[in-house]
Amino acid sequence: MASSSVGDVSPQRLRFESALPLRSGAQIRDYELVYETYGRLNADKSNAVLVCHALNASHHLAGTYAGQDKSEGWWDNLIGPGKPLDTDKFFVIGINNLGSCFGSTGPMHQNPDTGRIYGADFPVVTVHDWVDAQARVLDRLGITQLAAVLGGSLGGMQALDWSLRYPERMRHCIAIATAPSLSAQNIAFNEVARRAIVTDPDFHGGFFYEHGVVPKRGLRVARMIGHITYLSDDVMETKFGRKMREAQGALPLSGTPSDDYAYSTQDIEFQIESYLRHQGDKFSEYFDANTYLLITRALDYFDPAREHGGDLSRTFASSRCKYLLASFTTDWRFSPARSREIVKALLDNKRDVSYAEIDAPHGHDAFLLEDPRYHGLLRAYFQRIAKEFSA
Amino acid sequence: MASSSVGDVSPQRLRFESALPLRSGAQIRDYELVYETYGRLNADKSNAVLVCHALNASHHLAGTYAGQDKSEGWWDNLIGPGKPLDTDKFFVIGINNLGSCFGSTGPMHQNPDTGRIYGADFPVVTVHDWVDAQARVLDRLGITQLAAVLGGSLGGMQALDWSLRYPERMRHCIAIATAPSLSAQNIAFNEVARRAIVTDPDFHGGFFYEHGVVPKRGLRVARMIGHITYLSDDVMETKFGRKMREAQGALPLSGTPSDDYAYSTQDIEFQIESYLRHQGDKFSEYFDANTYLLITRALDYFDPAREHGGDLSRTFASSRCKYLLASFTTDWRFSPARSREIVKALLDNKRDVSYAEIDAPHGHDAFLLEDPRYHGLLRAYFQRIAKEFSA
């Protein structure tokens, strides 16, 4: 089957004047959400798929922006005409979450209550709040029921929460490489990253915007920690191992490695160091420090079983839709065991659930990559969904 | 068998005026090493055991300092009269490594060549260099051959290197929870920790001493990362899980947990956060930032197979002593697979090697804890060694 890109796309924007009540008890008003859509909404509005994003992603799922070659959407390998999530059949929606830094209202914007930049005053947002804000977007688009909600990692948590908050508004929940809550180790990594940011003197308590600086040191360290947890130990070993840095000025992963140690504590010796520093530097150029805190906190707080005495089976009693879950064998951030907890809770409730544990070497990052078994699974599942409305 | 503490101990100090050539090509002269001994050296000097330390430890292996209640040595549970490494039979030596911050010459001392504090000018030291420096101490003590060299983690690397550098000077090598080299993931964690320190504005390129400051922010983050890798995912889950923080002012792991989120990105919500911050704070009060860089670099550089084309079996062809290796099932920093690489290389050379994979929940930290199977193993092995000289 030939597949192609969705081509040039443009973000759209919706303004919400009425206040959104948040899980914390606070509320946010006069906010904007940026979104993109791909494909066409059918006549009875039954072919819409909402795709939720994780930490470092956005509403820009697929396609490119006119004149910007390298602006490919983050899930472009999955979404497009003839691709597993086929935009010839589905109307796909990506929404940038509240508090993010890719266009929707976030900490870098003005607080209508004070006239100042929000900074650290931006309200703490949860997965629950994002789901509510997304539901309001769908209201505006006139979509009563989604064919599916899809997400990986933190996006998968949103898909799961959707199925609990709005069980009647969706027919399928597709949650990839996710977990019913963070483990202590997951929280620990988030906390170290946050400490690196918050203790950077350029953070200024979260009000760095008015000082004309960015806590880049902290953001770099935070991103480096993140990257270690996104990759499997194995793939890191295969890709980098103990390979030495390249000759001065060369790019990482190309050129001839040097064969002796430089005996330095501060210079780059190993390719893995070069890779991590490069990822950290790039990230610190565009990502917002307050957004990093907000999103990692949303991850920490996600725990739908909490309101049900920690009982995940009771939690999913209110679910109505069908489920597809997938995990990756080498993912040590959200291991298959975490997905199995969800599958068990769904089976306890006799829900229709498909589950695949995919043997892929790439760790948590696998959910973003084009693995044939993984994409084959999603393709087959979306074909099954498409039959429901084309039949 | 009744066991007791070695009681009050005192560190001793040796000065070395002649230069020690280092692996990097540099050398260090007029340096001092601090050490402690426990038990009595027998008449033919055949009962000496050298114990090598890891990152955050020192020559102070066992016992306490007079008048200092909480000054127990870091391996006090293992070393003492009637303990697995029985000081009624063995003469045990602990030496603080060059570049460390517990009394031996390090970056916080004066460089005799310049009259300035070394700071970032302290030469890069390797496991190889530490072993050479330790051998010089033994020369001064008149010990020609050690009954054993023992170490865990980075200490295990020194024990292994001893058996390659000075095969005739030891009869047994006991290497616990160690590896023949760091993996890419191991190096990655070290690198993030180093970046946190080096990019702390209070680091001043390693010359912070003259500015009267300490890069505490970086040290805190470095230590937090370290702690995550020392504990197993499982033990973190059992110990902390998603338990909430205690009421204001209470110490970690005591008191009544609060049962609602505070919805804050910067305050402590979970006990694991409180634990990590506490560990980071403590560490930043006493550990030297340049020492942290030096020691993590020594870990990165350790790779004895490097001079043998990466062939670990060829590397161990020069070994002569008997070996005991032990690893812990839940150690994801230096997993059992890494110890097995060493065992295989020794078996390829038909060496006498004992190996135990101990089912303990504590991760890498297990090597410091008093697990009955682990301590039983060491006790039995040291009893076997004791027979060699008491017979």
C-alpha cells in the first residue's frame, strides 16, 4: 500500500473565555489552545481520532509547515494517507496541551488576572485537566463521540483518562508504552530534573522571563537525564558503547574515533557524552523551564486509582470503550509490567482489550519509531475501527 | 560466633616525596595518603588484606573515632573481631585514594609546583594509578604479599586491577558488584552528574576554593542521580512507592503521610523526593566537587581489556591469584551479567574462581548491606584464606 505525507499543514487556534476548573481547585480563564487536523471529518462525524502528546511534543503530529523543510510532525511516520492511522479514512486531531510551550497558553504568557507573565504562577495542570480542555475543543468542533483516543507515554495516560472521564464520548482507547501511575523511580528521575532547573540561578523562582534569561543549565541536565531513560541500556550499548569521541569539530556518530584517552574530567571523551550534551543543548534552546516542571508534575500526579483506594480494577469499572494496549520489551521507563496492570484491570471488568508486548530494542523511544510489528498492529487495529463507520 | 566492633581507631598518614608516574603521562609528587589498619600483622606478614573504597568512601573502614559516636566506618558490618573479615585473624588496611576528599592529597590541597590550590589542575587519576599508590603504601608497611585485595563497585575494579598489575603480590582477589568496564548507560549517568557540577556557576572552572564558594547545586543533583542508580527499582517501590510527604518539619520516612496533593511543581509531594533532596543536601555539605569529577572519570576510564584489543580473556592471562566474585540480582548499575564477563575470562584462563549471584532486593547498594547469604559467603571465603597461613 503506497503511503504519503499529509503535506503542508497549518495550526489553528481556539480561544476559551469561560474558566476551566482545574483539579487543584484553581481555574484558568481566557486561554487559547492550538491544534491541527488532518484528513476530513465525515458527514456523521464518526471518524475523528484524538492524538494526545507527551512531554516534548505538540499538536503538530504530521506533515510540514510551508517553506520549512525540517518541520515534520512528531508522529509523521504513523499518520498520513495510507499510513497506519490513515488520514484518507480518519479525521485526526492534535491539540497542544495547556501549559505547554508550543502555542497554547502557558507560563510564558500573560496572566489576565495580573497583567504579568504567568511564570511560576501558572496553575498546576493535571492529565485530568488536559482531558477536560481537549473535550472543550471537541465541543467547538461539534464532535460528540471520537472513534478513538490515541497516545503514547504521557499521551497514553491521557487516552486512559479520557476513557474514564468521558466513557460515552469514545469508542476506542489506544494507549502505548504507558503506565497507570509513575513508580518511585519514575518520580525520582523527574524530581532530579526539576531540581536541576529550579536550582539554576537563572530560574529566578520561575520568573526568569522578566530577567531576560533562561535556565539553560538546568534544562540541559534535565534533558540529559530524560534521554537516558528513553533509551534502553542495550540500544545505548549498541549505538555508543565505549566508543570514543571524534576528532575535533566533527559531528557525533560520524568520522573516525580517536583511540586514546585525553585524560580530562571536563572534555568529551566518549560518544555517549557528545550525544547527551548535544541533546541537552538543543532542548535548552527551545523548551520552556516552567513547562518542564508542569508536565513532569502532571506525570507524577497521574494515578486514576487513587480515588478508588488504589484499586485499578474498580477504577476501570466506569470504562465503556474498547482498548488496545501495547508495550515494548526493553522499555524500562514504563515497562510491560505496567501495561499488564492496566490490562488486568480491564479484564477484571470484562472489557474488550487487545494487548501486544512488542520485542523492540529501543526502550521507551520505540513508541515513536517505525517498527514493522508495532506499526502493523496499529494499522490492523485502525482498519478494524474504520470498518465500524464505513460499513 | 560473637562479633564486635574494632572499637576506637585512628587514621595514620604517609608522605611520598618521589613522584608517582600517572597513566595520563603526568605525575604527582609530595603527596600524602591517609590510611587505617585493624587487627595485627602476623610475624611473616602473610595475613594482610587491603580493602579498596568506592566513590563516597574512604580509608575509614571500621570502628569509630574516639568521642565521635556516629563515626562508624563504612564497612563496619563486615570488618571486626568475629565478623566475616575477622580482625582477630587478619590485618586489614584501608587507604584513602589520591584525589579523594577524606584526608589524602586531593584537589583541595596545595600544588607544590605552583603554590596554588590544585582545583581543576589536579591530575586525572585512574584505577591503575590508585593501585600503584596503594602498592607504595604496602612497601612502606613492609608487606610483600597480600592475603587478599577486597573491594565492591569501584573498589572491586581496584581489586581486579591489583590482580593484573601485581599478580605476585596477592593470593586472593575478591571483587563484589563490579564490572570489567562501564557501559554507555553507566558513563551517561556519570556525565550528567559531572555536567550538573561543572555548569554550576559556583564551580568557577574547578577553582571555586579561591572564591570561597562550593558548587552545592551541582553536587546535590549529582548525588540524587547517584542514589537512583544505587537502589533497585523494586526496593525504591517498596520503601517509597507513591507515599506522600510527611507533615511539615518531620523527618523523611517517619510520621503520618499527608493524603492529598498540594499541587505544586516545586514543593515536596512524595517521600522519594524528600529522601533524594535530603541525600543531595547532606552530600553537598562534605563532598568535594573536583573529587566527584575525578572519581567518576576513573570509573569511566577503567577498561583493562582496552590494552588487549578488548579481549577480556587475554587480559586476565597475566593473573595468578584465586578469585571470588559476587553480584546481586537486582543491581542494575553493575548487573550480574557484567560479573559473569569477568568469570568467563578467568575460566578461559583456567583460574581458580568462585562466583555467587546473590538474590538480594537492594540493587547496587546491597554490597554495603548485611545480607546473611552475602556475609556468609565472605565469611566462608575468608575462613578458607585464614587456613592458608594459620596452618
